[in-house]
Amino acid sequence: MKLSDLLVYNEIWIQCHDNPDPDTIGSGFALYLYYKAMNHNVRLFYSGKNMITKTNLLIMKDMLNIPLEYISPEKARVTETEGLLLTVDCQYGAGNVTKIGAKHVATIDHHPMESGIGENLRICPELGSCATLVWKMLCEEKFPVSENKAMGTALYYGLYTDTNQFSELFGSEDLDMRDALVIDHKIMQKLRKTNLSLRELEVAGIAMKNYFYNAQHRYAIIKTLPCDSNVLGLIADFLMQVGEVDLCVVYNEVDDGYKLSVRSCTREVNSNELAAYLTRDIGTGGGHYEKAGGFISKRLFYSRYRKMDTEEYFKICLSEYCESFELIDDQTYEFPEGKDIKKYIHIDRPTIVVRPESFLDIGSKVTLRWGKYITDLEIVHDEYWALERGGYIQRFPRNVFNSFFEPTDEEFPDKYSDVPGLPTVRSWNDGRVYSIAGYAVVCRDKGPLKARGMKLTRNVKLFPEWGDGRYIPGYTGDYLMMSEKDKTIFIEPGNFFETNYVPDEE
Ligand SMILES: [Mn+2]
């Protein structure tokens, strides 16, 4: 569905979810401005038991001149629109939005599919905020978003709050929007300082007294009373300062599901991966190495786990996760021998390699993006990045580069990987975005690359000698490899292995 598809309705009512947050308000407001600009009759409203009282929402509404109306549930029951009802950041018929009578219904949302009601649905659970989806749809219509600062600020604030101040941000389109929006910095400054209310301070205090702790795996779980999702992040950040806690999940219940913040300060767990694990098949999750977040849909949770208590679920999942990996340290690992281990030769294909210090300052921080692969890095001396065809980036020092690769002056291959385009790097210093294409070189294998390999029958985490302390995950079906040349241990994803290696028949 496109925004212009809805122009057939002259009357458009945009409904935010009950207990609205900045994401639903910001998304609704941007849609309001769009349909207003198209000269339609538009109305922006929310319902539910509670009227908004939080300072940040009142500031947002006042300073950005958002014409957000409130309709009480009593009134909602007897209200019906002749035109279209468009629900944003929520789905018609779901538990978090008061039902309003409507002949035609459309939905724009980033939560997992709930009711599926309505002719017009656009649901993208992979996005960090509904604002991102609205921005994307406005761009599809070539609407000049950057000419409207109020709209830009509203969308920006929606993403900011839905991703815990960007710390749990995970989508590459979310980053696209953050980089592209033109915002009012004064208003954003004010909003940043009104994140919490006194009530939420209390909620945080109560929550911290009631933690669950697992000493074997050093994780903590906290369930909070209803509160803004940024309180979750705050408590989770606080927990990371506790000596005995290496991992934590802080969550609460919202109308239609559970919001969670995940943190890790141990090298053995990547929060981003853990968040995805905790929400797999029942929601969405992701983020960064140390901080991540997610959402679990109540409907999906209960259809899968029946009446299981959520805290019980997190306990089981966390322990299961901690026990499901074998840790492999490159420097001490004895590569197994035996019939399951076979010799292979890498099929020589061009590899794109870049030396980041050739265009970035050593010590500076950057965000590297390639399709879904997003990571924050610090630029270090004598490091090389190879763009692996599996769609991720391998980093290694100069000596490894020199022993495995030979630079060529070949042109970039037309089709390099399934991931479209080449990576970009965004500098934290000045926000500049560099395309790697201008600085990368096409390399070939230096001599035939021979390796022993073993198909993994369990999940592993490999800590490479040359890494920065972070692990490379290997899953059942992937291959654990050791190069013949220098005994380096590495992992090749299963599907990638099959197309890039042949048995060594000598
Ligand atoms: Mn949202």
C-alpha cells in the first residue's frame, strides 16, 4: 500500500494508539500534514482511558503544533467515520487501540501482524519505529520531508524514543531516516531533558528492588510496572554497573505485548543476537553489541507458550542461550582430527578489501553499514576490512592481509554478493557518510587457500586472535575451518561454504 492509494478517500481520520507515545504521535502527525497538503479533510486523534499528561508529550504537541484530539472511550463507542480510518503504530481491532466505527480501514504499523483487518495494510516489523515506515512512504511519494522541520522533528523523536535514544537502533532504514531528517535542534534539546516523570522515577526504584538473579550465568531479569520504554533502558544500563551482573533483560507489559531492553557487558554475549533469540518467532529484536531491545507480541507469545509466565520464559531462554554455545578461543583451540574433518580448497574469486585508515582518522568512531549488517567500530592502525560474500565484514590486521590476499587492479565485480550495493561508513565526528567503493581494492587469494573444515553440529562462538574481543558466531550447519598456511581458525556460513569451496583431492 502507498500513501497515494488512500487519496480516494476525501475524509481521513488518523488514529494513534491508546496511551500514545512519541512514535504514534509523530507518525500520525506526519501523515496528517501529508493528507492536509493534498487538500483532504483530516483529523488526528487518540482514545483510551487516559489523556496524555507526560511533560515530553505535552511539549511535543505544543511546540510542534500538533492538532491531536482526544476522544473518550464513551464517545468513541458512538462515533463512526464516513471516510477512512487510518491507524498508525497500531492495528485496527488490536488490544491497544479503542475501536471506532469505520467503513474503510487502513493500517500503517511496525508491530508484528495482529488482526489483519482492513483492505489497506502496510506492516513492517523489521523497522525500529513506525516513524521510519511513514518517512519511507513519504519518500516514495517524493514528498519534501526535509522542507518541514516540524514534521522532521516529530518523526525523529518517534524513532529516538522507540529505540531507547538510538541505543537499541537496528534497522538500516532507521539509520537512513536519522541521517536524512532536518530537525529543530532546540526542540529536540528540550525533549531530551524531559524523558522521565517523577512517577517513572518511582517505577524504576520499585523495579530495581525486585530483580531476579541467576548466579551461574550471571544474568538479571527485571519486570517493571507500566512505564515508558525508555525507563527500561535506563534500568538496564544501571544494572550493567553491578559487579555480579553480566547480562540483563528488563521488560514490561504494554497493551498488546512486552517491550524489552537487553544489555551485555561480557564478551561472550552480543546483546543484539540475544535480543533476536529472545524474540524469535514471537516478535522482533536487535540493536548493538552492548545494547539491544525488542518487542514480543502477546498474541504470538500465548499461542506458542500458552499460559507460561513471562519471567519463567526469560529465565528458560537466557539459560538455554548461555548453554547452547561452545566457546572457541583461536589461540588455545585444538582443531579436531578424524573422519569428519575434510580438506578443502577455496575457489579463487575477487574479494573487495578496504584499509579504513586511508580515509578515516585513527581512533575515530564510525558506523559501518552493508544491507542488514550494521556495526559500530573504532578505526585502528593497520587494519583491513574484507567484504565477505555472505554479506558481512571481516576485519584483520596487516600480516593476515599480506599472507592471504594479493591486490589487483581488477574492476569491481558486477554482482558481488546478495546484498545490494557496497557498504557505507558514517563518521561520528561530522556525520559524513563515505561509500567504501571509492577506497576499496579488488584482491585475489595469494596462492591456493587450503583449509580443513568441519560441519558444525552445534552452535559456537569463535574469538579470533586478531579480533577486538568480539566473537564470530557459528551455527549448526556452518563450517568451522582452519587454514593450512597459518592455522588460523575461521567460520564460513553453510550456504556460503557450499558455493565457495571444493574438496581438495590431492
Ligand atoms: Mn512504535
